[in-house]
Amino acid sequence: MHVALRKGWRSIAVVVATAVAGSASLAQQGHQTLAPHEMNYTDAPPAIVWSTPELPRGKIDFESAEERKLRIEVVANHLEQPWSIAFLPDGAMLITERAGRLRVVRKDRLDPEPVAGVPEVHTGGPRGLQGLMDVALHPRFTQNHWVYLAYHKPTSNGVGATTVMRATWNGSALVDGADIFESGAVDTEASRIAFDRRGMMYVSISAPGSPQVRRAQDANDYAGKIVRLRDDGTIPSDNPFVGRAGYKPGIFTMGHRNGHGLAANPETGEMWETEQGPSGGDEVNILRPGRNYGWPVVSFGRDYWGPKISRHPFRSGMEDPSVVWLPSIGLTGMTFYTGTRFPNWQRNLFVGGLREGGVPRTGQIQRIVFNESWQELRREPMLMELGQRIRDVREGPDGLLYVLTAEDDGALLRIEPR
């Protein structure tokens, strides 16, 4: 089966200029918008119901603008809302399922039995975004065999709190697991884990919806923050708010809505984050210590019912995003491509998306091309013809791209040269 390529490059300069011009025009006309605290970010118009098509059997050929002869292969299916991938040195892959299971894929075969040693997980939440989230290996995994899980820990009042567990991989199970960081932030949503060059661990703790939307700006609450930790879960002494009254010491950055992706830029060493907006306003942010990224005070997005989140999409003292999406694609996981199997994709950023503009069957990955200063040049949507929501995209140690679909009957896909 041949899948036609969907093309459509959009420059952030055009997107931002259009949004700013529209905002200025409405302001001149005296247009009134709701203040962020007056909006309900949880409620949304009724979803468009359209069943997800089955993935085609066999390999799927497609092309992109700069790597032509490509193929998609379904490596494993029947995964329930898979969230994240970690690549083991022996070639196996660990995959989290949001329902609370850790799975292993060996030699392109999914083990029918879940991995033992996963903690009890609280699933559900206000928007169904609680459960077992990320899995990550320690940078020196070959020496210590440490595996990290981000998950929502059940609490006494029946909600979940973002927590990080560290365990040892014995070749078939997690052993000696212990929670090394408990945020205490309940009703929080998506979470990711990534390590930087120094071995510091970063954890995204997504903000909940209304009526708690302002928690992202509360410095004494981990909701809506990126946390920076040592590999044992303790707080580094050089974190930007250590010792500052009224601030949680683990905070590295604040003012985030929904951090669905974290990855270290392999060239600069900076940590990058993908962040979902509501209706529009998805962002890629470059994380810098102590900075405020604005949610919900500033945003390029709109409430699900139409009004702008903010009359002004930027503000002095708050960080501008590096890349913006209007409309939203439901931005999810990310990876920088550094391999040699796709030489024309080197230095490109790949991100996943659940749907474009709230329309079902428009899930995709997007390839973003940058100049030498990491300013966006163009972006290319791919895989939309599959009709699948995309949860994560990762470069494997073999230089190929691996993709997880965000479906109840989810799949692990591999992109390879034909």
C-alpha cells in the first residue's frame, strides 16, 4: 500500500505575525475577552465521534520532502494507550501503558505478560490523563541498571499525584523499586522524564484544568512546572529557587500548561519541552532556569469555546515559545534526530500530534527544520493518512524512528528506509 505524502510547511514567523495582528485589531475595536480565571479549561464542546481506522496490514510505503523512499512497519499492536518507549542495550524496548502496565518488546514481538514491579497507579483524572506515564533509563544504565517511571500515585482522597519511582532492571522485571520524588501535586496530568548532559533529571508536571488553572503560576505548588532533580530524587543546590521563601525548591521553570514531551538538544545541551495549548497555542519551549512560560497569563491559544486565553500572547518577564501551532495538533512526545539512516533529517526535531484543529483522524508526526541558530525554517506533517493519534516519537539506537499511537488498541510503528 502506498500512502501519499501530505505537505504543508508553515513558518512560525507567519503564525506569530498573524496572531499578533489579529489581537491588535480586536483590541482597537474594544473587543472584550474573558480573563483566564473566568474561563473553564476543562469543559469543551462535544467531541466529534469518528472511529479510528485499523492500521493496514504489511509495510506501508511513503515519501517525505527530504527523505524520499520510506516505509512504515507495525512492530507491535494491541497496546492500551501506550505512552513512552525506552530502548534497552540488548535491543529490547520497554513501553508504558497508561492503564498501569509496563510491556517489553523483544525481537519485534510483544511479550504478552506485563513486566513485574510496577507500582499501583491511579488512572483516569479529570481529562483521562492520569496513569503510568514515562519510562526512562539512567544515562549510565549499563553500569547501574536503573529505570525511572513517572506515574500518578493514588492518594487518600482518591486522586493521583505525580510521582517518580526508581527501580533496578534485572533482565525481566523491576526490582527494589522506591519512590524517590513525590510532588504532592494532585489532579495533575501528563508527565515526562529526561536527563541532561550532567545527569540531572527533569520531570514535567502538567497543570490541571479549571477551576485550578492558576496553579501553574503558584510558586508553592508543583503543578504546571518543570522540576529538576538529581538521579536519586533529591533537589540540586543550584536549582533557581532553592532557599527562596514561598517557592518549591525543585522548580526549574514554571507557567506550563501540559508538558507532553521533554528532550535535551544534543547540540546545545538545553532541555526542550513540548506543551499542549487548549484550542491552538501548542508550543515548543527552550527551558531556561527560573523562567516563567506564562500559562495561563499569556498564550497564543483560545479556550475550547472560542474566546482568546489572553488578549496579549506575550508579556514582558515571560518567555516566548520557540515554535507555535495554530491550530493545535495536540502536541505530544518529541525527539531530535541525530542518526545516519536518514541523513537529510539530521538536526531535525520530530514531534507527535493527537489531532489537528480538534478533527479526528488527523493525528500525525511533524518534522521541524531549523537553521544553525535553531530558528524554525519549515515543518512537514507526516503519517496523517494513517488516521491514528500519535503519543510519542523516538529515535532508536539503530538510527530509525519509532512511533506510538495513542489508541485503546495502540501500536508501535517503525519508520525505516525502503
